[in-house]
Amino acid sequence: MHNYSFPDENGFFGQFGGTYVSETLMAALDELRHAYAAAKQDPAFWAEYHRDLRHYVGRPSPVYHAERLSQHLGGAQIYLKREDLNHSGAHKINNTIGQALLARRMGKKRVIAETGAGQHGVASATVAARFGMECTVFMGADDIERQAPNVFRMKLLGAKVVAVDSGSRTLKDAMNEAMREWVARVDDTFYIIGTAAGPHPYPELVRDFQCVIGEEAKTQMTELIGRQPDVAVACVGGGSNAIGLFHPYIAERAVRLVGVEAGGLGLNHHAQHAAPISSGSPIGVLHGFKSYLMQDEHGQVSATHSVSAGLDYPGIGPEHSHLHDIGRVEYTAVNDDAALSAFHDLCHFEGIIPALESSHALAWAIANAPQMSPEQVILVNLSGRGDKDINTVAKLAGIDLN
């Protein structure tokens, strides 16, 4: 694992990844690859990136011992990597700052983004305002209803929000529209992809910007407990918060890595979950990359369901598919009910309202901590805060907040 050096020069992680896009996008992706390769070697680029993370985002985000929750469960100690404390409320900003700096370096005056839960849309609108760029965010019409507060935040920040009515009216369709828009305006527009997916170089580039999570955690765990955790767990939709935590730990063989997909209404309900790896989905191509992908018997992309808009995606980042195949990360699924229960537990025991996405990782920890000893440690990536989800949670409890 020490010589783990993926992706290769064609953007493949083993058999996953690559660049499956129309001719019209190849020039834009080549331009992006060259710009990123140059930026990656430029210490001034990284110095500015880390300066912004520190003074604008508020990093490093702390690691917090959820002592009351751990005590209540009576087993392993649960620690939280507090990405919810970042400016704009989630891990997404780590990536949008990096991509906005890259866009500016490339002379692009306009950025576009896709969003599901709205957190990436908010983070994109945030950095566009910060760098004085025009911003358009594509969002599925269903997600716009689910995530009204985030839609308003994007508009406050000066972004234009475009409702996508096609297909399942969720994240997948928002990404389709964003790619269409990029083809049409490739000269002046930079596409800020929100997750560790898409055509090469996006899975690598997003991962590199998100690795700050795992790198900080490694230092912080040493300070807090004198060693690394026994398990590091994160929720996985496209998988950027998870790869950000996992990647710096790949060579640390003693640390068990667990990725938690959205089990929705259960894996036995076709098209009512968003767990391509856990449900044994076949390999397919979507949004320019090859990976495990939920499909029907005709190879058409299946509908998905999750209580969390940010995990409601039929594919998974290519590096996750590779890490599954080589057995370095275990992937499992947590259903809506367990995630909601974990959401309430964290509110109740720790005074922290987590995002419904992060609640999936938390639910895994809550289920597994009691089977472990009190000397063992689970590190949960608390990828975002739950302000955006209170309407969803209230609605499920039969409460109307309007």
C-alpha cells in the first residue's frame, strides 16, 4: 500500500475512472489537466490554498470526543472530525476553494456547479463571491423543494440557481445539465465538480483538496490519544468527504476504513436506495467515468432514494470502487431510519445537529461501538451540519415549519 499511486496518467484507478466524454469536452479537460499539473507543482498555489483554509474556512477543524454518546453506547470511544464547523457548514468548501483558485489561475471568469443537498452549491456560490466570479448552480427540482434554505443562501451569495426538471429531478440530472452547459460555454466557464467523481482529472483533483481532512485527523489523533483510531468511517455518495479522510490512511494498515452508502428503504427495494457497491451493482459509465453504478436489466441508470439529498446518487467515485476491489475499504449501507435515529442521538447526547449525510456514518458507529471495547476508537467524519436538513426531519415527524 505504500506505493499506492493512483490514478495512472489516463485517470484510472485500476479498472475504474477514465475520461468517457464527448469530443467537445476533451479540449476543456486537457486544459484543466495541464493547469492542475502545473498548479500541483507550484508551492505558491498551495500556500494560498492553505492560507484561505486557515483564515477564511477556519481550519483546522477540531476532532471532538463524543464522550456522552460513547458512554451511553458502552463500547468504543467515538471521536468526530468536525467538518460541520467549516465556513458554509460542510467539507465542500475545502474543494471549492481549490477549484476556484485553479479557475482564477486559468483566467475563467465564470463558474458553474451541480448540487444535491445544496452544500456544494452554497460552497461554490461562497467562493465565487469571494473571488468575484459569476456563478450558476444546477439543482434537481425535487432537491430545490427539499433544501429551500440552501437555495436561498446561494441566491443571497449572488448565484443563479437553475432548477432541473428532467429525469429523477435530483443530483444525477443536475450533473447532466451542468455538463451540457460546460460544453456550450467552455471558453469562459470553469465547472466546479462537487465530488470525487466525473471525468479525469476531477476524481484526483477533488481528492487532493479534500485530503486535508485525513491529514489533519492523523496529527490530531496522535495528540489526543497518542495513536491512530482503530476505525475511520465516513458516508459515501460520490465520496469526496470519505476519500478525503481515507486517502491519507491507506498506508496505515492497522486502521480499518469503512465507507457507508445510503441504504434508503433497504437494499432489497429496487431503486429505493443509493448503494451501488453494497447492493452489488454492475460496472457502468456515468458522467464521464467508469465505476460501480446502479442500473436496470437494460443497462439504464436506476432511480435512487435517500433521506439525504447529498447521497442520492446512483454512482460512486472511481477510487472508492478500486479501494473496494482491492479490499482496503469496507463498504456497507445504512438505511433512512437508522440515519434519522443517529441524527437525533447526536442532537440529544452531544448538542450537535449533524447533516443527514454524516448521520449515515454516525449510525454505523452507533451500531458497532457496543461490539467493541472501551479502549478502541472510532473516528467518524462529521462531514456537515444539519441546519439544511431540519425541514426534512420536521416533515418526517409530521411537523410543518412554514
